[in-house]
Amino acid sequence: MAEAQINHQDGRGGRKLLALPQWLTSEHPLPWLFPATAMLIIFGIYPVLYSLWLSFFKRNPATRVEKFDPSWNWSKLIADDRVWDAVVVTLTYTSVALIIQLVLGMLIALLLDSDRRGFGVLRALMTLPLVVPPAVTGMMFLLMYDGSFGVISHVLYDLGILSPNAPLLANGSTALLSVIIVDVWQWTPFMVLIMLAGLRALPKDPFEAAAIDGATDVQAFFRLTLPMMSKIIALAVLIRGIDLFRIYDYVKVMTDSGPGTATETLTAYTGTVYFKSADFPYASTVAIFTLLTVLVVANVFIKIFRVRF
Amino acid sequence: MASVNVEKLVKKYGDLEVLHSIDLDVEDGQFVVLLGPSGCGKSTLLRTIAGLESSTSGDISIGERNVNGMHPKDRNIAMVFQNYALYAHMKVRDNMAFSMHLNKTPAARIEERVNWAASILSLEPYLDRYPKELSGGQRQRVAMGRAIVRNPDVFLFDEPLSNLDAKLRVQMRTEIKELHKRLKTTTVYVTHDQIEAMTMADVVVIMRDGHIEQMGSPMEIYDNPANLFVAEFIGSPGMNLLAGKIVEDSGKMICRVGELDLPLPEQMNISAGQDVLYGIRPEHLIPSETGVKATINVVEPTGPETHLFCHMSGHDVCAVSRERMNWKADEVILVEPTLEYVHLFDAQTKEAIKRKT
């Protein structure tokens, strides 16, 4: 009965039970691509182009007047030592954190790659740091690093590794490493997850064949596991590398680029120029420069390691 | 080369016992096929010999060495897997040389061994290709090449032909047999394909539910199945089995199946009134001038022979003839069991009833 009524309302007596607007049943790609494309244009492409446009203006902080002068900010950037210091800090931060996370991630994944009882729970527990907001992680470690009451500092004092006269984050030589350790704590589980997914997808037979062929576990790891995982490792390095390159939250919360500019990364410097100096055109220039650096480094990596998506 | 001896081998997964006190002796140079349906434990037995599975109790020796608990790499065995298990990121050459790279064999020796294996298996043109650039049959040959370069004591094959198409399977079967003839290496071969077992084996070991049901040469097993399981498992089309009773009829023992009286060979260890299964292979149930009436249901010509699926007073049987007669469905013919090939099985124990000697 109900069906008959709907058919009746449809008016054409066809088999269509629901009369949806035509654009919702379209087989043309445009209506389906429109929402995502619009988002991409509004929140991705437009801001980048606007930043680029902005970078061609010279701003007078006193009068707040912006004047078109395409070369001003870019020549300023090239002459700005703080930018080049930030490049060094960013590259150091990215590469050191990446190597530690990669090696640790692989080792932990190897340990957790087992079907024995309890390992599923361990794998789940392993991902817990990922659910903590990065700013909160930064605050947590700020407290633990604190020179007077922080637990990490006290353990290091007791071990004689650190002197109370030179607190971790206030010391130019330890501040960057201290921030890297926070990143490692939070993001190694991500690496573990990717590596575990890769390890668990490896076929078992070649390893049995290798065992019979005379390979020890260590030989099997270097001659089979690593080459078979190379694509996944490259992908993990790429994803984490780009992520590390835009480090902002830990630096902002923990050291605010200090002491001095010892932990000032490119994004942190961009933030400082933008929010503190209110020099929006120059901040945009540094941001575009950061983007270009990431693009170049990532593409060189993709070329060298033949990453395919 | 070496013999393989398995003694009272038990394998348990938790509480589940999958191999029950297996005894198996493979002589030096023998080609032994482990045959059985899925889940009978044949692969587990092979993998335990390889050291890929640990045994729960019992002993395994290869040659003079007891290999219990020994790592696979120390057993000097080579194994060919069902899905080849090649190293996808290595060229064919490196796949075959892998074991020698590991034990640091001099490069010249590696080259010589790989070329030798490649020539035996006709793999020379493919040495610099990757496994993904090869066909299934070529990959299987690479897997065999990887096994033979090492000159192992024992070859272990785990259903190596299951992933190949029918024609290639027949071809590879012959190649493996030739290889064995040439190298004379002790071989244990697992399959669920009875034709592979029959054609390749010196000794067939029939397994079921973690037990060895029967061991013997292919023809021994075919002609004298020890029990109903073996009789049904070997042979295609399968042995005709008719449930009947032994009756004494004017001084002679016969088997009464429904209204049918089937003749029996002399000297059987039977007594009147005994419940039995009367077994006769299709090729020993021959259309002839005399015998039992049967109505043809389906005629299946296979080329060399013709299979006749018939009703014989309520029972379905298959008869095979090599004659080229123009049989038709629903035709009534006479079929005659060849007496010397009649098998009797006890209806309770399912064991074969032996002849008096």
C-alpha cells in the first residue's frame, strides 16, 4: 500500500521510491567535488596565495601603512640571521627527533609484534601519549623539567648528570634536546603504529625460508625485514618529517624560543614576527619561505628514496 | 644425504594434540610422500621435521644427529613452500645464493653453484629478474633452485604444486621426480593430491587426524588398503563400497548385499553372519557376459577408458571399461567383479579383512 502511494506521488509511476533533488542523484562529478574543493580553496589555497601577496608589501609598524614593495621582505629575509639560525634549529630538531623516533619506533614495534596473550593490550597502551594534546604535554614536561621541583631535573641532579645551576630549559645546550625528548615521548607511538602495521602485514613464509637457509634473527631483520619495509619506512619518515618541520606548540609552551633564540624554529620565529612585532607581511614571507623549504626537502627525499603513493 | 627418523613424535597446540605418537623412518635417498586430507597433520609433521614447529615430545633425527630443539638453520635441510616464499626484493640469482651469502661462501663458488642449479632447472635466462617478473612455474623452479644449491641432507616439500595450473603441475611433477633421480637426496613431500603421491613416491604415508593410517609403496597401498579410510582416499573414481552380510550358500561364502549375492575370493578370514563392507575398485568391476545386473545411469568417457555409473539393485556403483562400446544411459548390462581384487572391510572396525595365508 505504502509503496503504491509513494509511486503515486512520484507521479511518473516509475520504480523510484524517493524523489531526491536531481543534483543529489547526479552522475556528473561536479556536485560531488564541490564541497571538498570549496574547503580546499577557502582554507588552503586562498591563505597561501594571500600570504604570498602580503609578502610583497612593506609595512610601517608606526603608521600601520602597507606599501607595495615586492623585494623588501624577501631581501630582509635573506639578510636576517635569525631566519638562518631558525633553519638550523628546525633542521636539527627535525632530523634528531626523526632518527630517534624511527629507531625507537622500529625497536618497540619489533617487541610488540607478537600474537601472545597481552600484546594487544600493550599495543593499545602504547598509543596513549597520542591522545594527549601537545600543548598539555608541553606543560606537563615543563613542570617535570622545572629546576626546583621537577622530577626529571631532580633525578638528573641525583645522578650527577645535571647541575642545579644550569636548569635544563634555561641552558642553551640542553634546551633543544629537552624539547626533542618531549616530541619523542609523544610521537614515537605514532611511528610504532606505522611500523607495527607494516610488520604485521609482512608474509611469514620468506622468514621461514630464511631460517632454513641459515639466517639468524638479526640477519633476517637486516636482509628481509628492512628491505621489505622500506616503502613503509619512507612513508613514515615523510609524514613525521613534515610534521616535525612545523613544530610550534612545544617550543611555544616550554621555552618560547629561548634561552635567547636557542630553540627558535622557523614556525616559532614566524609566530614571533606576526604576534609580537605585528609585521604581518614579513611574517607571511617567513611562512612562505618555511613552506618552500618543506617542499624542497620533502621532494628531494621522495626522489632519493623513490617513495610511491 | 641422510635418513630421517621420527620416533613417538607428539605435537600439541595448547590442549589440542595434532600429532599422536608418530613413527616414521625415511631411508637415505628415499622419496616419501605424506598424503592426507586437509588438517590431517601432514604439514605440521613436515614443519616439525624442518624445525619451524617445536615438538611436544618424541625424537627427530636427521642422519646420525638428533635435531630436537635445533634451529632450522642448523639442520642442513632445504624446504620448498606452497607459495614459493621467495625474497621479493632480491633477484633470482640472489634468491638462490642467499644461503651461501649467509655462510660467506666465496663468490666464485656461489657463481658456480647458482649456474649449476639454474642449468638443471632451465633458469639461466631469468637469473637477473625479480620474482614478480616470473610466472608461477618459474617461481616454483626458483624455490627449488634455492633448495638444491645448498646440497642439503634432506629436501622438504610442502604442497609445492598446489598453486600451479593442472598442466604445469603434471610437468613440474616429472621435473621434481627427475631432479630426485639425479640428486638422490632424501625427500619428504607433503601433498593432498593422491595422483602426485602415487606417481612420485617410493613410499606413501597416509595420514588422518594426526595418525599414520598406512605406509607402503604406492601400489601396495592401492592394492592392499589397510582400512576403509585408505581404500576410500586412494583411487579416482573411488572404490565401490557395498554394505552386506556374509552368508554361507551351499558350502561357499558369499556376500549378500540387499538382494544381490556377490562372489567372494577363497581363503578370507570371515564367518557367516558377519557384517562387512564389500569393496571393489571400478576397474575391477568389468562389464561382461556374466555377472550382476546393473542399469547404467551416466556414461563418462575419459578417452582411454569409460566410466559407467550404474544402479545395482538400489546401490550406486561405478564400473570402468577400456572397451569402446556404445553404452547408453538406462541400458541394462552385466558387470562382473574380479575376484582376486575384492576387498572386505569389517563393518565395525573398518579394518581390512585379511586373507588366510
